[in-house]
Amino acid sequence: MNQSVQEPSIASHPDRLLPTETGARNVARELLADVENLPIISPHGHVPASLFVDDAAFPDPTALLITPDHYVTRLIHSSGIPLHDLGVGNPSVDSREAWRRFAKAWPLFEGTASGYWLRGEFEHIFDIPGSLIDLLPSGGGDAVYDALTTKLTDPEFRPRQLFTGFGLEVLATTDDPLDSLGDHATLAADPTFSGRVLPTFRPDAYLNPSQHGWQERVSRLMDEAAEGLTGFAGYLRALENRRAHFIEHGAVSADHGVRTPRTVRLEAQEAASLFSRAQSGLATAADQELFEAHMLYEMARMSVEDGLVMTLHPGSFRNHHTPSLERYGPDTGHDIPIAINYTEGIRPILQHFGDAEGFHLVLFTLDETVLSREIAPMAGFYPSVFIGAPWWFLDAPDAMLRFRSAITETAGFSRTSGFIDDTRAFCSIPARHDASRRIEASFLARLVTEHRISEERAHELIVDIVDRAPRRVFKL
């Protein structure tokens, strides 16, 4: 007697994101099996350490899954829904009403990376069946909301339990140079918490004089860490001392989110003069840009000296929509990619430190055109240069495949950083890493079936890409 076999849901299909051609799919399945359950190494992200110190229950589904995820809120906003209706900058928002707006907007996410991740979160973390997810826009929003709310009252869904359940081994945060890092110290000293939550030194607001409040921040920095030195020398000493503080608390990297990768090496007297003009408010726009470019060079010098991995994230026009910035603040979904020039921009750093022993410079981009033209050739020559994973707008399945195709023929596999989830949305971390692992398996499977690499070598490579590369590049 024939029995109908129910097709797995989208998020549960064992072959999701794998090749459609039978031979390549079979190889990809075997490659995926090698890495599917390896621990997650997340060396760059934005989940705060306090989440695991407090270990409080998440307040509601909207606050957990919608409001903090600008991948989600920006697309809903594009359909005409104000951000404050989704809880952005609006702590008094009615959570259920905000969720209903998300549910009605669910069809917008078809084909997007966000939709793929959210389906994975619903099904694999919260056991929400695919059939119910499909009903989100047609009246099923409340049922999903209620099911999630029930889950969030269970101690198994507290942050620490989820950290363990996700298979997280290392999670890096992003922190202000003057952060005490007390939460990191608390976690490191807690014998009941087995994971590693590492701070990351993020000095952008202290390096760019054009940023609002730069003078006040620099004054606080020097008061706290300049050891009595004044002027530019005191400023450098303060930055060096705060980096040392981060290293003492487990930091392995310093991250730089800049508009362009321009770097300049100035003579000490010229740099000091620029610093003085910036402090007094007399620096022109050109002065401010030049000073930031020199400080990127100084950050490279410090990384050579203290060993922090230097990661560079240029190519974003931050806060493109001024009214949204003024109402909701930064990181609310309106940063837009721009074209950049890496080859000329970072040449001063590479001229002096490109082959410096122990220096690791990880280059990320939002401009795909520089991957094959600039970044891969540099990583294929300079021992210090590693290719940062696709991130932000490019951390989607097709873009990740384009990334591998763009860089591999020039730089191979050994010069990449491993996957970077770069997220504030804690529950999306396992879904993002799972997608990356499936894409790597798919790419390698194609090379095997095209007889470009052996299957045996592909099994070695996928473990290196997923697990060894982030440990090696980020000195874990």
C-alpha cells in the first residue's frame, strides 16, 4: 500500500543550500557531515557580555527576535512601517502589536538571508513547525507569538543555556576602549560558565575627530590612561594602555569600522599638530580625515607590538538617513555600502608591516568588486593579510558562493578568516553558521565533481575553513 511521505519543511530539509546536481549533492552531504556539529567560533559580533552575566529570561519574542535585528527591521521599514512600531527606540512599544506587524510583513522575507535564518531559528531553536510559520501573514502571528512566549519562560531558553545549546565555544563582543570589562571578568571567573566571551577593542569614536563628542571622549581617555602625559604622546599612551587592559581580559583583536581604508604615515610633529587642532576644534574636514588615516597606521603599529589582530571593516556610508539617526540612533538599518580602494588605501601599513612577524590584518569589504581585484591578490602575497568572510549584506548564500569563487583561484583557502556572523541577534548565530557550513560544502563539492581537487583533500579543507582558520587567524 502506498503511503504519502510528507516533504520536510524548508528549514528542516537536509539538503537545504546544497547543490541540486546529484553527484555534487552527494559529495556535499558527506563534507557537511564533517563540520555540521563542530563548535561555533564567533570572533566578531555585537552580543553584549552582560547578557550572560545577568542570564535573565528574554522579555518577549519581539525584543528577542525583531527589535535588535536591523536586518529584519530595515526591510519591514522599506514597506512603510515606522521603526518605532517595531520597538526601535521605543521601549514602551506593545510587543504583540509589533509582532503582528512583523507577521504581516513575513512575505517580504522570501528569498532573503534574514528569512532563511529566521526559519532556522523558529524550527531548530524553538520547535515551531514550518506549517505554522507559513501561516504568519494569514492570521498565524499570534499563535507563533504565544508558542515563543511559552518557550521563553522555560529555563532552557535563558542565555547561558542557549549559549551551550548552540555549541558556542568562543563569542567575541565589541567594546568601547573605556569599558571596564567587568562583565567579561565576571564570566571568566565563573566556574559554572564554560564558554569564552572575549572583548574586542573598538576605538573608532576615539580616532575620528569628526565624530560628535570626540573631544570629550578623548579627554576622558587621557584622564584615565595617559599616565600624566599630555598632547599627542599622552593620547597614544592612553590608547596603548587601554589595549593592554583589553588583552588582560582576553581580547584577541581590535576592530576598526571606517568609511574608507585610507591610511597615512605622518611625521610625529605633523600628527601632534593635527591632534592639537582637533582638540581645540580648529581642525578642518581634511585635517580630520588625515588624522583618522594616520591613526589607522598607528593602530597597525600597535597591533604589531601587542599582538592584537587588526580587523578592518570599511565601505559603509553610516547613518545614511539623518532623520532616522536623530530619532533612533546609529545601527538602525540605514547604513549603505560604498565603493572603496584597498590597494592604495592600506599600502602605507603594508609597506612597513606587511611581513611583520605575528601581525594579522583581516580585510573585510562591502564592495564585492575588490575581492578578486585587490584583497585576494594582497592576501596571496603579504603574510600579514587575511581575507575577512562575507559580512553584512554579503553574508547571504549566493553572496558567499560568489566570495569563494572570487578569491579562491588567487589566494586559495588558507588565507581566509573563517565565518564571521557579525550579529546583535543572538539567536541567529547558529542559523548563520549552519548556512555558511552548507555553502562551503557546496563550493568544495563542485570543485570535487569538476575534478579540480580530490575528495580526500576537500574533507581536510572544510574542517580547516570552518574550525582551524578562525582559531589560526584570531590567535585562539
